[in-house]
Amino acid sequence: MEHLILIQEIVAIVLMFGGVFFMLVGSIGINRLPDFYCRAHAAGKVDTLGIMMFLGGMVVHEGFTMTSAKLLLIIAFVAVTSPVASHALARRAILSGLKIWQRKEPLK
Amino acid sequence: MEINMENFFLSMAFLVGIILLIPFYRVYRGPTLFDRLLGVAAVGSKTITIVLLFGLIYDRLDMFIDISLGYAILNFVGVIAMTKYFKKSASDY
């Protein structure tokens, strides 16, 4: 039984570190990528994956309780709404005429 | 072998707090308004995880979960309302 609890905590820790890694990658992408649409790509997908992995680690840590059911509800909510929000932002940007970035000189 | 989960959650909260500061640079600098909105949305989505971490540290996750759900809904509705609100052309921003 003790081994089972140890395995549970290790899985939770690995999931949380994965979530922090993807959140860091998404934040750096928001700063580094060249134009708004690329940044929306970084914020819409990588960040969502990071948050979902982090909350998944919390679910594993909590075990089989009512709280973890609510956490699963939050995971489902974030998985639906975060890409929808960045899609709406990108759609509004392209409707209002924001230019799409293009490479200055072609690739060699 | 014993893992001290409380210290782990505290260090995770520090890490997420540092990561949360990175998109603020885009909010400050962003050439267009949409960049700033995107940065604010990214900060808001990280706030959800940091509120849940506070719940784990204080050992009252059942209360903090409702707060974080409220944060998630407010973040989403805020971004959607902003996209409905700004309908001028992009050169005006």
C-alpha cells in the first residue's frame, strides 16, 4: 500500500513538472515569436496543454474524491475555452485587417 | 521513503509565479492591442493554477476550487467581450 501511495505521488510530481515546463515554453513563445498570429498559436495550444497537465497532476494527488471530480470539470472547461478565446482574438485581428508576418528574404 | 509534498507545492507556486511574470513583458510592449489582450489571457489562465496551488498549500482545496472556476469563467468571458468590443480597423490601435 505504501508503494502505491509513493507511485501516486511520483506520477503527480512528474505531471506537475511537465505542466510547468509547457507553461514556460508557452510564455517564452508569447514573447519570442514574430507576430500576433504566431503568438496566438503559442498561447492557444501550448499553454492549454501545460495547464491541463498541471491540473491532471493535482487530480492524481487528490485521489478518488469529490474535489478531483471538480478538478476534472475545470480541466474540461479550460480545454474548451482557452483555444476558443485565442481563436476569437485571432479572428477579430484578421477581420480588422492586421497584416500576417512574412519572412523578409526567402529561405536558402 | 517520504516525499514532503507541502514544500513541493510551495516551490511549484514560486515557479508558476515567476512564469506568470513573463507574458507581462508582451502586455507592456506589444505593438498591437491584440498582443496585449493575448498576454492578459495567458496571465489569467496561469492564475487558475496558482489559486489551486494556494488551496493545496492551505489544505482547503474544496473552497479554492470554486474561486478558480470563477477566475476561469471571468477570463474567458472577458476575452470574448473584448473581441466583441474592439471592432475598428487594426491601424487605429
